[in-house]
Amino acid sequence: MILLHRLKGNEFVLNASHIECLEANPDTTITLSNDRKYVVKESVPEVIEKILEYKKRILVFPLGSSPDQFKRVE
């Protein structure tokens, strides 16, 4: 889930797994897999960064672990 802001400033949380498309028209428009659309204040790169951070949290770090446990040893 990612925290975003509608154009009027209201915060809402969106399930990033349902995002199908991001467009800048010039406002950022998010289209979900069910064709529902959201227009947000964040730029396309900001939304992408939030999605990547969300995916890192849920895929890379199992419950109870820390990022330090996964540092590369050279």
C-alpha cells in the first residue's frame, strides 16, 4: 500500500499491486486493473519510487529481519 495525495490534498492509501498504468496528462493519473482512475499530486517518478519502496518492504525483508542482514559481503 502506498500513501498518495489527491489534487485537493486529501491523503489516501492505494494498493500498488492493482496499478496498471501511470500517465502524466499533465497531472499524474493512475489507472488500476479494474479501469478505475485516480488523479494525484505526486509526479510519475514519485509514484514509481513509492511503488518500488513498497515492493522492497514486502518482498526483500521477511518479517522480523532488517536490511542489515541482507548487505552484500565482498
